[in-house]
Amino acid sequence: MIIAGVIGVCVILAVLAFFIPRLSRHPERGTQRTLGAGARAGGKAPGVLGRLFSKPFNSSSRAVGRSGSAGRRTRRRMPF
């Protein structure tokens, strides 16, 4: 269920970044901030468990950033 939510957020951010590039940065940063808080909370577990619990949040945050930048990059490349 969480995976579907992250995919949905990525799709929404990519579309938003394509149509409204400037206004897409605030939702992207808010989503990354939320995922970063989850990664920090998971990282407080001891040893290997800390890395294991924080990894999904870090990779989700990276995916959100890439989808937003991909939408803006695609918008720049359009001829209009």
C-alpha cells in the first residue's frame, strides 16, 4: 500500500512539474521533508536495523526528487 502511495505521489509531482514547474517545488520539498523525517526516525534503530529501516524512506525521497526534476526537464525540452 505504501509503495502505491509513493508511486502515486511521484506521478502527481511529475505531472505538476510538467504543467506548473515553479509551483511544483513546494509540494516536492514537503514530500521530501516528510520522507526525511521517516528516514531519521527509522535510522534511530540500533546498528544494521537503523540502515534497514531508513532505506525505504531514502529511496522514496530520491524517487520523488527524480520525478519532479524529470517533469521540469521534459517541460524545458518542449518546443512551445
